[in-house]
Amino acid sequence: MNEEAKCRLRLDRYTFSGSARLDAQRLVFHGATTLTLALSDIRSAQLGRDGELQLSYAGGEAVLELDPPSLAAAWLKKIACTPGETSTPPAPATPLND
């Protein structure tokens, strides 16, 4: 896995244009600022209502608006499959009938 995409990064109230690269160990954004996240450091990852990739990590939260937007779902699956605490919320458990 080594994918790159044009995107916008939102950090706090700031937005940066640039590119993001996802590989087996990390996600890296390059633009007017640089953000490097080890996949194992991502606490949660989910799709936003507009198809953006929302990430939570020890330093805060980041939102990636990937181009094309369909990449966000594919990247989410790859991030969620990495070892560590990275995950999407689990499906609800099905109760067993006694």
C-alpha cells in the first residue's frame, strides 16, 4: 500500500492544500504545513457526512478532503486494518438467545 492523492487538510480553524500519502506505516500530508501520523497513533478514523476522512490522534484532530472523494472510504479501510488502536466503532453485538 503506497497511495498518494491531492487533498485539503483541515487542522483546527486552518485549511491547507497539498497532497497526502498513505503507506503501510504512516499517513503524510505535504503542503504549506506538514503532518505525519503513524497509523498506530491514530485513535479513531471515520468518514464525515461529506465524505471526508476524519482522524483523531494524540495531538488533536485532522480532516482530509481527498481528491477524488471516493478515496476516503478506501483509505479508511486500510487505516482501520493496521495493528494498534486504529479502528472504526465495532458493530453492535447480537444478543444470544438462551
